[in-house]
Amino acid sequence: MPGTIMKRHHLHRFVLAFCLAGYGWVAWNASAGAAAGSTPSLCVFRNATGIPCPSCGATRSLELLLRGDIAGAAVLNPVGILLALALLSFPWWILADTVRGGDSFHRFYRTLDRAFSTNRMLALAGAALVVANWSWNILKGL
């Protein structure tokens, strides 16, 4: 049974708020890292356990992308590339839907929600990718 589907306007607000927070986070880390010589780590999981989480390094990966180092970003943490794609495309997609009165972004969200909540193999594959990335972070000593 699919999860509760968020209404279109709530989804738009939620995604845009997270995009704004992401832009702010990257800007803050870029300025703090430039000033201090390295990016500060605020990962609660890593600070509590000493083990990197699956998304550890994603901010640094985004910073490498901003400098044009795609290969370095992919090696550091491929999640950064996915975040960059989302941060760049989602606001424009939502804006286009709003201007045209469309709902393609909401349909995309509903399709993903249905796919992951009804297809056990797809959900397991997604979980396996997260575990693989987490293992990669641990192996690299991130």
C-alpha cells in the first residue's frame, strides 16, 4: 500500500525549503572551509560513533563539483552528484509547473512513492545502494 501522498503545494514548499537550506549549507561550508582551511563536520552520527554515515562527504562532493572536479566528487561521495542534480533541477521544475499550472513534479513524486512502497525488489535495491555507499565511505576512512 503506498504511503500518504503529500499535496502538490505542500510538496513544492517542502522541496523548495530544503533546496534553500541546501544552498545555504553549501555556501556556509564553502566560506567556513575557505576561512579555516577545511570544512567543519556537523554529522551527528559520525560525531557520536566515529563512523561516517552514508551521506558523509556529500557537502565536500558538492564543493568539488562547484570547482569542476566531477571525478573527485564521484569518488568522494556520489550522493553529492545526486544532490547537485536535485538542487539545480527541482526549483526550476517546480517553477515551470507553477507557471504552466502543471503537476509533472508532483506526478514524479507520486510515481517514486508508489514504486518504492509497492515494489519490494526496488526498495531492496535502493537500500543496497545506500549500504554500498555507506561501506564505501567507511572503507575510504571518510
